[in-house]
Amino acid sequence: MQRVAIIGSTGSGKSTLATALSAKLGLLHTELDTLHWLPDWQERDDGTFRRLVDDATAKTSWVIDGGYSIVRDLVWSRSDTIIWLDYGFIRTAWQLVRRTALRNARGDPCCNGNRESLRRSLGPDSILLWLLKTYWTNRRRFPSALARYGVGREIIRLRSPKETRRWLASLTATTR
């Protein structure tokens, strides 16, 4: 386990798992959101985003979290392990609502210093709406995408936070 891609719907806990896994295994963690979003919630152009992801995945070991389809070919095909956080909708929505509320209340930065706001959380660019738009599509499309890019890779499908915690606890530094 040297090159790990962590996928799942918005709010599933990809970054949280990636942070813990990278610390446990001593691997570099890259968050695709950080490569994609510029300050003031400006999106990086696709060409530059792909170049940054190409550079990140050219390294010998890494943990990358995110599900951007525009870089799936780079991330998934260069990984040796793909972890899918496939939690139920209610669980994922609850985690996202909780995270969004905490970020709003505390003013926690994310993605290059960007901050979530109540206005943004409830507006047309709402992360909560994004979950509603993408959750079922991801569940439908991930299996075929994994069949395409997952050949020769270890695929780990975790269906609950409890299962994820157990799996993470079972790893040792020698797992890599």
C-alpha cells in the first residue's frame, strides 16, 4: 500500500481517513480539493489541475483523497489501492451537515484558506446541494469505473465509519 486513492461522496470522510492513513503509514497526503480550489472559491482551470495531479501521482508513495472525474484516470490508474467510503445516504448527509455547521460556527478554513459560510451553505453553490446532486450518481457509477481502473489494484469498500475505524486500526506501518 504505497499509492492510495480514497473515494466517496461529499461528506463521507475521505480527507479524515486520508489524514489518518497518511500519518499511520508515513505517506504524503494530497487533497484534490486543495489542488482544485483557488482562494475565493475560484476553480483552477482543468489543464493546470491535471498537471498538478500528474505531479502528485508521479511520486512513489502517496494518499490522495477526492473524486474528481477529470483526473480519475491519473489517480486511479496510478494507485495500488483504492478505498471507497460507501456509506449510506443518511450517514453521509449527517456527517456533511455536522462538518458544514462546525466550519460555519468556527470559521475553519478549507481548500486554500476558503471558508464555508451560512450564505454559501444555503445558496446555489451549497455543498449540501452538491451531495444531493452527486450521491446516487456516484453509487451508480463507481462500480463500473472501478471495474475499468481497478484491475490489478486492491479495492477496499468500507460501508460504515465503524468498519473504517476497524480497518484502519488493523493496519501497521509494515502494511505498506
